[in-house]
Amino acid sequence: MAHREGLMDLVTTTTGDIEANFRAIEEGRKRVIKQPQVITWFLPIVTHALKGGVRTVFAFSEYMSVKYGTLNVFVVYAYNGVDFDSASLSNSLRDHFPNLKFVIRKFLHGKDRVEDLPHSDISVCTLWTTAYIMLRYNQTARKFYFMQDFEPMFYAGGDLYMMIEQTYRLGYSCIANTPGVGNKYRAYSSDVVSFLPGIDGSVFYADPEKSDRINADGMWQIVFYGRPGNARNGFFLGAETLKSVKDRLGNKVRIISVGADWAPAEFGLEGVVENLGLLKRIEEVADLYRKSDLGLVFMATPHPSYQPLEYMACGCVVATNRNESNNWLLNANNSLLLDPIPSVAADCIVRLLQSPDKRRRLIENGIETVKELNWSTAFEVIETRMIWSAPLADS
């Protein structure tokens, strides 16, 4: 399967490449970069600036452009070697990050050469496929791994798992999104710092009158982060859980899914779930969360995803699976923690919807949990990491 997907072909690294990479890293540690003029970001193909974790990359890049005048070179990597249209990403960046100084450079596997990329003060890989590209990019002073999840878990244990895991041994200084992700990298290297993601309070905020409308007998609304193409989000576990909830509550509950385009009928969810797919504006997402009583999101990896934070900020109760890596954020005081057994999870959800006092308490505690999370603090952590001349491990 890995060969058919073409992913195994990406690792064409030689011993000489690895040795040159470590020499470049060692040489770069001697430099102090106080005002980075150019940062090269290695990205997978992305078509919208607000999609997933890449939104964090673009927001931080804009922060650096404003503070230092930094030019951000986004090297968008097509691992299948097929050309693509970058206009939609360019337009999206201009719309959502107007102060961002950037250029987009397409990089096609098997056609473009790493050696032809321009020099930069700092380079950053953002996905395991891009880590292997950055391995040969030595015309830079510092190399960073912007790690937003433990990516070996995106695949079954085997060839790809080991190849992805190897990218954590390539000597890059890691900037980890959340402590849970940072702890995973720490198994390979102490050269890691983690940050807490922020919340944009101008977009994600609670309806102050919602608490007065909490009741025990419906109509309730559940929002589901439904992505059947991403195994780590436990789509089928969520689907079976929601079928059971719908069976018990019938017309008293409305279930809406967002996060990916798919047809409910294909998964036996017609009449159970309404799928809105990918909403175009972040304000639409926040409005949906504010109007929902409970947000269901499953996550099998060490990153909780941004959904729990955004649910909490909007006064929507978080329902998610138990995941010890995410205990820094999610606990029984601010979330409904579910066992990954559909009928048992459904029992918990139904009981909570019918318990207004408990829901009110979880909402209040959730809002309090995310109150101190902000992007300014997160970006300061990342910035400090990038301009230090030597590794500075978490204390």
C-alpha cells in the first residue's frame, strides 16, 4: 500500500545527505538570529489559509512580518510530482492575513531541486514529508520542526510509521504544538519547546444569555467534528455513538457535522446527521459552536485538535475520548470524557443533555480553562525559540 501511494519513494536520502544536514545544523548553532529577514517554510499542499494546523503557521508568519519585516517563503511540496494551482492559497492568505509578507514557491517531487531554493535565515518543516525535503536544504542557518501532532500514528504500524519516526532523529530543533506533542518528541531529543495554542476571543466567545436557556428536555444541538478520511478523529466511533443518541432522543436532538465533505447516506447516517462540510468563514464556525449544546470530537493522537478549545470558548460542552496525552487541557471538570464504546458514550451524552446543572458547570469551567490562552503568548514562545543561538530545552 505504501508503495502504491508513492510515499515510500519520498525517502531517497543518502548517508551523505544526512551527514551534510548535521554539519549544517552544527554550523548554524553558532549564529545568533535576532531579526530574521527570510524564513523558509516547507508545507504540504494546502488550498486555504484557515485549514487545520497550517493556520497557526500563517498567523505566526504574519506576526514575524509585522515585528521584523520578515519575508516568509512558503515552499509548497507536491509529493506526487503533479503540478497544482497555488492561486487559491495566495488569495486566501491575502484575505485573512493582510500584513503577511510572503511568496509561494511550488516544489514538485522528482522535478524541482532543493539546491535551487534561495537562502534563508531559518527553515521550518511542518509535516513528515517536508522533513525529508528540508534534510537536503542546507542554505539556511537554523532548521526547525514545527510539530503539530505525532504523525506516525496517522498510519498503521509498519514501513511508513518507521520512516516518519525517523524524521524526529534528524537533528531539527522542535517547536511542539501542545505539551502532549512535545513529550512525544522528547523521546527522541531534548531539543524541544512546546507552546499552548491560543484562542481568538474576537471570534470564539460565548453567548452571555445561553446559560439562561439551558434546559433538560430539548431541543438540543450537537456539533460533530466528522472527518471520515482521518482515522485519528475516530469518525466511525463517532458515527455509531451519534446513531445511538439519535435513536434515544429522536427529534429532540439535531446533529450537525463539520470538518470535511461527505454524504451521510454513504455512512448510514441519513436522517441522523446533517453534514455542512467545510465552512468557508471562521465566523460561521464560531456561530455554529455558540448555538450548539455539545461538541463531539475524538482524537487518538497526542494533540487534542483546536475543536475542544473553540467549543469551550463558545460555551459549548466538550465531549471527547479519554486521552492521557491531553490531560493538560481536558479533564472531568471542564469536559465530558467518554469511553470509546459507542453505547456507553451515548449513555453519557444523553445523561448530560438531560442534566442542565452539570452542563452549566462544564460550560463555566470550560470558559475559565481557555480564558488565559492567547496567540500572543504562543507566538512569543515560538519567536524566542527561533532567535536563540543554541538549543533551549523545556524545563
